[in-house]
Amino acid sequence: MNEGRLTQTPAQVKDTYGVRVFNDKVQQARLPKDAYKALRDTITNGTPLDLSTADAVANALKDWAVENGASHYTHWFQPLTGITAEKHDAFYAPTADGRSIAEFRGKELVRGEPDASSFPSGGMRSTFEARGYTAWDPTSPPWLLVSNNSVTLVIPTAFVSWTGVALDKKTPLLRSMEALSAQAVRVLKLFGSKATRVTATFGPEQEYFLIDSNFYFNRPDLLNAGRTLFGATPPKGQELEDQYFGSIPERVLAFMADVEAELYKCGVPIKTRHNEVAPSQYEVAPIFESANVATDHQMMTMETMKRVAPKYGLACLIHEKPFAGVNGSGKHLNWSIGDDLGNNLLGPGDTPHDNLQFLFFCTAVIRAVDVWQGLLRYSIAHAGNDHRLGANEAPPAILSVFLGDMLTDIFEQVEKAGQAKSTKTGGTLDIGVGALPKLPRDAGDRNRTSPFAFTGNKFEFRAVGSTQNVGLPGTCLNVAVCESLDTLGSALESRLKKGEPLEDAVKAILKTTIKKHKRIIFNGNGYSADWQREAAKRGLLNLKNTVDALPQIVTTDVVRAFEQYKVLTEAELHARYEISLETYNKTINIEAQLMVLMANRYILPAALEYQTQLGQSVAAARAGGVLSKGGKKHLANLVKLIDAFKAQTDKLDAAAAHGGGAADKHAKYMRDTVVPAMVKLRALGDQLELVVPHAQWPLPTYREMLFVK
Ligand code: ADP
Ligand code: MG
């Protein structure tokens, strides 16, 4: 092992980028002309693909994969577990004369049939009708998964039941993109645009921790729950702010470069890397892409990081809150919409006050966040994110929109006068040193406390959890904006029909819409207690935890919208509600059981051993004719603490054994009874950690895990 030190100059990205992808260039070179044209038409315009084209694609795909060393192919999908799933099949088929040939037909490319019965379906598919299909998604290019001793062709797919019910996260995302495109194009037409298709774009930033894998393997909680369930606060945390944007440790940089090299080969456009706020916390971000491809690439990014870390003796932690007391990890979902003429519809241009089309789209998003607060809150709700949202390090659980000074000023003008006459500019910033250039200054400062911020030419949904598949929040956002564009578009159409000039009609709509929905705009400090009060006054939802937020996915309005835009049916939504509840219950249950296990088999034995030593030491002193006053007191305190710890362990054990009942009731019980019992047990365990001698403490400590780099 090279201990993470690079021994050679890495290959240039331009030489390796996309070499493992069946991309446009490869398609063009290898497909018959008409098949190539048909495939491109499917990818760019969504035209259905016929089986003869699929056969041609399958053949070219197989030849390309086999030439690159592939022995197997897999339909890769994103079931409702939140992670990805794959089952590998060999290309090879034996022949009568005892040889074997590589075989792969259109049929096998287009449809796979994994045994779907063990993926969560929320009751949509009982096990006696276990048939589930994976359906090739031609809009996301296949790629080669190269690992030790194997090369596998990976085909991105959607996962549906025999009856056509969506059992995954990709299907609704694709449907929501279609729906959003239709409404956005309809609005663009009213503004005189010739665009025929609009694409939602995602640029997801990923935060994560890296720790030495020796520590990782010695922490049952990290191994099985992804987060530490015990662990005393170390003397040094993140208070010196010496980590954020600090120089990247050598071993970590080697890891990052390796991950990037792997991802570049797979066509994932990684752009930035840096240290984050907490010790041993980092971030990686790509250049934005079409929502669907970006989602696949985001999943590949997480998987690649986990796969590469052990090579450097590291473990990659993606959980929202691996360590208490320091910042947790999020995944900022940068989101925008662009048309097929190359325009970003949320780009304000130089004079946004003049740009009525931009203002219209921007207003539609603002309205969407207000009207669909509950839906968006649902889309980020899960046990892991409960440790972040509202914890003064991550956005509050209240949805609001940060617009910044420039846009806020414009919208204030619009609200008053129906139109804006000027745009605030930032001017330039003189650093006061002649040799340094003057810097153009942004019109407003940034805001790190907002869950949903306008950042120049896109919105940044900052409350998404670090483990999440961005498909879900992305789908919800797409549906919300789709409904908003539909509503505002209809209003605009009816005004135009009455003969009102476009400009007047738009201004009138902007004015009433902003008036009605401006309560969602908030530029202040989202962490402050004032905001909690102010938000309540404004009537904004404040769903503080997962259990409160989950029912939002099955409200009448949400069901109506999802059905209207053909994204998910009522049954599919209810299934997701069920699965979210079950996942929450299972997560808390696993954590509770792990805590009991760690308490009984790790912490208590160590503490009792120390109690014995201490008792012997006090007894020895007495036998020697002295009374160890301090020792006696220490012993008494220790015994008391250990007793309390054991009693609380038994309490948690009993609480976790509770039968359950209906999933929603059980979730409330988990939140109100089990979680508080866990919090209490942890506090006692962390006190013990600070008493028991280091050499006897059975778990790696925060001080070690967070600072050995
Ligand atoms: P910041 O620190 O300001 O959030 P980063 O550079 O870390 O900036 O991340 C910005 C992210 O926003 C990148 O992933 C970038 O690709 C993405 N982004 C930029 N423009 C768009 C867009 N039009 N649609 C979606 N994402 C975008
Ligand atoms: Mg960001």
C-alpha cells in the first residue's frame, strides 16, 4: 500500500473523461445510422424506441462492453430503500460445441426482471405477485463499473411492478420532468419563445466525513447505524474554525483525486472539493446536468466514495449526523430549469427588472415553495435529517425562500407598483492595494441559514440530507413548480385572451402573486428564535420532525396534483408514506438495539472492571492503614453512575421491545418514548467515558476519530 501517496502524475482528465461511458461519441461510431438517429431522438425528445432499434443498440453496447473487458451486465435501479440495486448477468452463453459466446439482445436491454419481492413496495405488490420489471432508461447513458477482477456494464433503469406501479425513485422523477417541461413550454410560448422542451437541472453538493477505517471497524454504531450513538464531546471541536476551507490533508487529497479520476472516466463532471466546517468533514460538487442524469451521477458519486475510501485506510461516512456536537452533513440541491435553446430560465440577466419572463418564472418558484411547503418538507424528512434540521447548523424545519437584496428590492417594487424600474447593483470592491484588481461585488451577501436560497441563476434547496437520493426532493420540487407554472400560466392565458397586452398582464399577475405569497420570503437569520415566532405569525408550517412531516405526502392537495400531472397515483403516494414510516421505525429500532448492545457488552464491562479496580485500590489503602477519602468518594460516584446507566439501558431495552401496531402510531411512540430514552442513555454513557481510564475504554473516542487524518 502506498499510504495514499501518489507515486505518479495522474492522467489528464481530457484523456480519460468518459472513457467508460457509452456516450454520444461511441453511439455515433458504433450504431447503424438510422438506429443512432432513433436513439438520439429518444434521448432528446422522448420519442419511444422500437425493438429493432433496441436490438441494434444492444448489439453495439455488448460489443463495446466486451471489448472493454466486461463479462457481465446489470440493470441498475433505485428502489425505495434509498440506495441502488443491481443484479449481474453474464453475457456468456454456452454453444452446442462446448464454447461460449457473448450474447445480449434488445429484449434484455429493454427489460429485466429481478426478483422484486424483497424490495419495499408499501403494500403495492404483495409477495404472491412479486413480478417487478426494470425498464431501460435511454436518457441516462450506460457505463462500465470497473473493480477488482471484474468489469460490468451498468444500464440505468426504472423499476416498476407487473401492473406498472412505480417502485422506485427514477420513474416519478422522469414523469415530473415531463410534466414540468410541458407547463414551462406552455408559459414560454406566451412570451413568444420557440422552445419545445424544458429540462430541470440538478447540481447536488455532497458533504461527508472521512475517518481512519481502524476506528470505523471498532465502532459497532458507525458500522451498523452510520452514526455514533455514544461519544463524549472532545476538548477541541470545530470552535477554532480551522477546518473550513483549510488545506486538505494529504491522505484525504489522495482519496479525493482517486474518486474524481474514477468518476471522470464514468463521465461524472466533478468540479469542486474542499474541507467543510466540522473536523474531518469535506464536500464534493459536480457541474450541473439534466436532473435524471445528475441523480444517477450523484448515486454513483456516493458509491464511488464508499468504494475508494478503504484503499486509503479510510471510511467514508455519509450519514446526516455521524458525530454529535459538530456540524452534520447535508446535500445542497442546486436546481434550475433550462430550455432546449440553451437558456437558463432562472438567469436574471443584467437588468432583471426588465426581464419579465425571468420575473414570471422566479415568481412561480416562490409561489411553489409557499403553496407546497408541506410537500417539500416531506421530501427531506427522515430519521437522519431530524438531527440536523433546526439544530442551528442546518436550515430550520420551516421552509422559506431567501432572495437576496437585489431580487427582494425588485419584488418589493413589483408588489408596490406592479413593475420594477431599477436593479440594485453591487458596484465594485476596492481592496485598497494598488496591485490587486478591483472586484465586481455581488448585489447582496450570501445566506447560509436559509433552506431554499436564490443563488444567482438557480435555487439551492439546502435542507436535503446527505444520504438522500436527490430524486425524491427533486421530484417534489418539479411537481410544485409545475403546478405553479400551470396556475400562473392559466391566469396569463386568460388575460391575454381578453386582449390585455403581455406586459400589463404579466405585471398584474406578478403583483397579486407576490402580495399573496411574500410571507415565504425571508432574508434574515434562519437559526434565530425570532424567526420561529415570526414564521408562526406568518402562518408558515413548522413541522419539527419526521413523524410530523411524513403525512404531508398524502394530503388531498398533494394527491390531486401528483395525479393531475401523472407523476404518482394516490396508491403510489400512500405506499411511499407507508415506506417512509416503516423506514423511520426500523431506523430508530436498530439504533435503540445497538445502544443496548453497546451498553451491555462494551461500556458496562469496562465500567465494572474499573469499579473493581477502584474498589480494590480503596480496600488496599485501608489494609495499609490509610483511608482513601477521595478514592471512596470517586468509587461511590462511579457506582451510582454505573447503576443509573444500567437502569437506563434496561429501560431502553424494554421500550424498544414494544410491539408496534400501526406504522403511524408506532412512529409516534418511537419519537416520543424510544428516542428520549436513547438520549438519556447516551448522556450517561458519555459521562462514563470521561471517568473510565482511556486504556480500558472499549470504543475509539471522538478525539481520535475526528482528528487522526
Ligand atoms: P456554492 O458554494 O455557492 O453553493 P458550489 O460551486 O459549491 O457553490 O455549488 C454550486 C452548484 O450549483 C454546482 O454544483 C453547480 O453546478 C450548480 N449549478 C450552477 N448552475 C446551475 C443550474 N443552472 N442548475 C442546477 N445547478 C446549477
Ligand atoms: Mg452551495
